[in-house]
Amino acid sequence: MLTRDDALSLILQKTEDTMKKFGFSVVTPAGAQKGDLPVFEDGEHTYMDFTGEKGKLRIEIFGAQALLFAGDAKEGDAADEDLTKISTSYFDLENFDERDIRSLCNEFNESIETRFSSKKAAKNKNTKMPTPVSRAAAKSGSQSYDANTLANRLAGMYPQLKEPYHANFEKYGEFLGEEFFTEYGTACVIDTIRRAQKQECTKLFRILNDIYENGSNDTQSLIAVTILGEMKNDPALCETAKQYMCDDMREPVLLVNKYLASSAGRKAILKLKNPPPFKPKKQKKPGMFAQMMAGSGGQGMPPM
């Protein structure tokens, strides 16, 4: 397990070239001794500041988030209130290894390139990804995890998802979770379950369990149907997933898989892929997941 200082040292090292490229140098705290990390602390916030002719950057660790802030150059140093968040990534010190930190730094480096590169700045200046729901907000009940938070967490585990994750938002001006997971995210999750490696599965389901237990109904449906429903009731996949799923998620997911493998479920999937001509709805109906769970009373699947 990495210590906090190990992680910060790696972040400093793996963002160094990009910082130098755009003329940023790290700010050393007053009273720091030779060899000390250039770290500032403010309550639960831990951060490193960088300044240069282009402005100011801040890399901050707060709870389960790694944040990158930027501010343009102005007379005097940019004040903290002038900093704008340009990147938010999942950060899990207990389970991250060097590969995870490298992936996190790739995200930071790309965000710095986008923010300060003259070729990209005009195009991307007003493009801001939605902010993921924090763990503290979800645990307190003030907010529920959403599809964007799920995608953000999984993009931290699967670097190949970062580009389509950003592209999804840039294309639509909002994050469309169903499309993202159907086209990209679900395949990564199923591949991990298929490999059945304990460390990978533990890491994956720590994310899925947390999001499911504290997520909105739509987000729970996304996990149970769109993602884990793609196990297609395969005995080996379902058995592997059973070992890692939390109690709240295990029964619904297995019931969804059983239903989707039935003749009624196959018809429902076919209907979703080939919807009838649009007709104005008189009354909004619950989604497939909600209907299945309501019909079962939470105990079993509706009659087939």
C-alpha cells in the first residue's frame, strides 16, 4: 500500500515534464527543509502549488478525490478564489498502486495540455466535465451517486475509458451513462470478472458496491442491468461476481441475469434494440429494472 507521501512524490515526479513544458515550477512552503515534499495542508485538504508565467496550478488531495485547479496569469499571484477546477479523479490511497498513480497523472497532464496549449485552449475553454459526487456527500445522504460518478471512478481503474468518457460529454453537452457503458464501460467490467483475478475483482467491486449502495435508482439500474446484466446469466461469471457483490446488490443482479436469460427477458431486450414507432406517452412508466423488482416484491422475479 502506498503512503500519502509516496503518492504525492509519484505525482510530483510524473507531472514534472508537463509542468516544465508550460513553465510551471513548484512552490516550496515556508520553513520546508531540504528533501521535504512541497506540500501544504489546510484541514483535510492536502495540496501542491505550481506557478509560472501562464498562471497557477494546484494539485489537491481531498478525501477520495484528486483535484487539479488552474488560474490564468494576472498581476500578483492568483488568489485561491481565482482557481478553477479542471480535473477531478477518483483517489483511493488504500488500494492504489504505482500504475493507478501513473493513470491519474496522465489525466492531470492531459488536462494541463488542454488548458494551456494555444491550439486547444480556444476549443476547450468552456468545456467542463460535470463534477462527480463526493463520497462524503453520498454517505451523508445529501447527494446520491450518479452515472457520471460511476464512469469517473471506473475511468480511474481503466485508463482506456478516459478518452470516450470525455468525448461522451463533449458530444452531447451532458454525460449519457447508458450510451457510454453500452459502448465502452461494460466490456471492461465483464473482462475483469471473466479473468477472475482476486485483486482486480476486489478493486472493481469496491467501486460498484459503493456506488450501488449510495446511488440513485437510475444508477443502480445502470449497474444491475446495463453493466452486470451483460454476464448473461453465465454460471462462471455469476459465481465470480457473487463472491464480491455486496448484499444489497447480489440478489437483484442475479435476478436480473435470470430474467434476461429467459424468453420474456430476451423479448424485452429485442424490443429495446428495435423500439416501435414513437407515440406520445400519457404517463411515465418505471424502467425495466424497477418493473422487475416491483413485480417481485424484492424477493423474486415476476411470473414468466
